[in-house]
Amino acid sequence: MNLNRAMTTFVAVCDNSGFAAAGRSLNRSKALVSKQISGLEDHLGVRLLNRTTRKMSLTQAGHIYLEHCRSVLEQVTVMEERLGEQATTPNGMLRISAPYSYGQQFFGAFFTEFSGRYPEIQVDLELNDRFLNLVDEGFDVAIRIGEVKDLGVIAKKLSETPVDIYASPAYLEERSAPTSVQDFHDHQCLVYSQGGEVRPWRFSGKNFFPPWIFKSNNGDVLRDLVLAGKGLAFLPDFFIQEDLETGNLVKISGEGPTFVIPISALYPSRDYLPLKVRVFLDFIAEKLSPTKK
């Protein structure tokens, strides 16, 4: 039985002092109202109403249950109103996960504008470079760079970023720039790993796993080591753009097109997507659109 519907019917019967009047207020037949009350009593295992052909009155259990019904139905109404507000006005807590380096570089500036547009949304941003389960860990959205392997989530491509091999001028003064994949055996390779898995590099149009002397799941550490002349690293262009402009880093060019990886927003489901999530996805897509660069 639909307990919420039956409780509503019971309250209507009490408020209107009868089945027929309750039926008129609910736009239901008297027979249906009577059937719902009988079903509710069977469900509870108690008599709620004493009724004769002329009179109806509440039993002791009915008095107690009526008070309970009013409280529950009021709470349901409040909850529905709040949910309705969320469906029409972006508000509430928005939990976002993003890669540490990427989030550190962009999200401070993004939040200033986002909060100006949507002041009723609270943003809880967690920066990390690990795999996570959006549902189990309570995140609304995750921003990820690279191919998405999790088939249990929706992935919306926001943008893309070239990735290349970089070194410092000081490092290249001591070693010749590699011209083939085999040459990397003579270099100190600093690699990025996620979940313990090393990400492949791309050189001369080929993917390969370099012989490495250091690996980390944090791009900042790799960038700092490359700037210090400790080796080569395969890094996203957005991450080292300023270093290229100042000449602190040099691109190790291979043949063929630059390797490009997607920047995506991950979220659990398209069904009943909260408005706070929808407006954030639209906002971040707008900020990362190629026309904005």
C-alpha cells in the first residue's frame, strides 16, 4: 500500500469528520476512502476509527496516530519544498574533486566568478591525484585529465591539453636531446604514476614506457625536479606554460603531432542531475572552452 497516501486520507477523514466529506476534499469516492482506511488499519494492526451508520470517532490509537501523521506529512511537505527549491535555485553543498596541480592553478580564479553567479552554492573542493569512487566518497563532480577508465560514471569532455616531454636548458647542456626512443635509456626520466601505474610517454608518434629513476603521483614534484635539471618529464602544456615563456624549460620535440589528452568532468548519473551540478558543469565548460583561451 501507499502509506503516504493512506496517511493523507486518514488525516482528511479526521479533519472533515467523515468519509464522504474527505472523499470530496481529495476528489476520491467514499468507497475508495473507506477502503484506504481499512487497509491502513490492517497494516497497523489496530482500529483507528470507531464508526457507526451515524457517527465516527477516533480510538485512543487513532488519536496517537493522527498526531504522528500530521508530523510526518508536515516533514514530507517541508522536504519537498526544499527539494523543489534546489530544482529551481542552485544551492547547497557542491563537492568537487580535481587533480592537485590543475586545481591549484585554476580553481581559485574560477571560484571567485562562480560564487558571484551562484552565491547560495557552497563549494567543497578536494585536490588529489588518486582514483576515487564518486558515489562511495560523496562527490558530485570530479575533474580528471586523461582517458577515463571508469565505465560506471558519466564523462563530459570539457577541453583538452597537449602533453610533451620537457627538460631544463641546464640538463640539455650535459646531455644531447634524445632523437629516438632508444636514446631515453641514456637519460634520467621522471615519470607520473596514478594508482601505482606509470603513464606512458609519447615520442616520434609512438607510446612507450621510459626507463625511470623517479616516479610520483604529483605533477608539482615532477615539474620542480625538471626545473632543477634532474631529468626529463612528460607534462601537460598548461602546467608549464610560464616556464616555456621564460625559457626555464625546453620542449623535446619528436616527429608527428603533439599528444593531446582530454580534460573531463565526471559525475555519477544523468538522471535527476541536481541543478547545482548542472550549473557548475555549464560554468566549467564555458571557462575551459577553446574560445576562452
